[in-house]
Amino acid sequence: MRGRLAASTLALVVVLLAPSPVHTQAPALAGDLMLLSVIDFKPDQFTEFGELQAQTMAAQQKGGQAWRETWNVATFGHPYRVYVLRPLTGFAELDGQSFTVKGAGAEQARMINEKARGMITGQQIFALRTRPDLGYGSRPSTPSVSVMTTIGVAPGRNAEFEAVVRDMVIPAYKKAGETSLAIAQVGLGGDSNQYVVFTHYSNFAALANGHPILRALGPDGYAAYRQRIAGIVTLESHTVVRYNPALSFR
């Protein structure tokens, strides 16, 4: 059962989404809404938490949830953290019963949630929206190792950051031979000035090739990129994640 949680095979796709419609202006080419749950669990509950997540997934699937992706931190990052991503058809969906309740019934869902509260140390849920205008390609059919980069942008400078992505980042990624670039922006649940970027790799060894922008533009070009984002980007955090097929479905 340890394999369920450790994942034999999360830049999420990673990683994050569109601005909140309440606090920010929606992008011209807004993509799909998603819910991202970031869950920290107790180290001594590793196996039990994986088993409970399997029960939850079975109920969600039976209840009609379209898909679910589970990503585990792999070596670099918080070791006892899991990311669970699912689609959100619209905020009105949250006014009804959850997919867990629909699939398992109210009493069983209550018991699952009660057990979960004893196993986790923290949880945060984000509403994300994909930004297809800031990326290209599609996720690998069989995801493996990914680098999930969380980028914070100075208030009022989102347009400048997005211009850098279009003018420099996307061309550089393509030149470096990357087959996809996925970006989403945080909406509700967090800072709407944050973006999540997922870069997929076939294995850990591929990380030694270096950052795609550095590979494409060389040291001088990469330095120019860093200079351009200075003052625009206020946070840049990298976590390595691994897709967990045992706790995912499509």
C-alpha cells in the first residue's frame, strides 16, 4: 500500500491558474477551472493515509467526478505533502453534494472526513484556472517527474510578467525542445498574483540538463531574462513532484 502514496510513476501540469473574478480582471483567454488541495499528512500515518485516499477516490469516481490527479513530493520539497487536482465545472457545483457524498453516501463520507482529520497536519484548497494563452502543448500521456514552480508577481505587474512569458519563456522552451509548458494562476484560496508552472521530465537524470531557458539562450541570454523579471517576480520556488497513478484516474 505504500506504493499508493509514494507513487511509482505532481509542476503540476503542474502548475497554477487564473485570477479571481472578484478581485482581478479575468484573462482574455481563460482556461478551465480546477481545485487544488495541498495536504500535509502525519509521517506515521503514511500507509493509512494512502488507503483512505484510495477509498475517497473510489467514492469520487462512483459519484461522477470526471478525473483526479495526485502528485507526491519527490525528494525536493516537503516530504509528507500530497497535491490533489480535480476539475471544477463552476462555482455553483460547490452548492450541491460533493462527489464523495454522491458516491459513498453522507454517512460514509462523514466517516472518511473524520478519519482524514486525524491524519493530516494542514490543508489548503485553491481555485485555479489554467492559462492556455501562456503555454503550449499538452501533458505527457504518462506523467513522471515534474518541477512545479510557484511564481509570485508584484502587485500591478501581472501584464509585464505575462509579456515576458510570451516574448521570452515560450520561445526559449520550444527552442530547448520542451514539448509542453503549462501555467495556471491562483484565484480563490490564495494570492491571485501567484502562478504555477509545470515542467515535465522523463526522470531525475534529466534534471541535470539544466533550466530550459538557460539551455536555449545560453548564460548571456539567461542573464538578460533574469534582468527583465527583476522587480516583477517576487517569489520563485521549485518543488519536484511525481505523478501517483494509483491515486489518479481519467
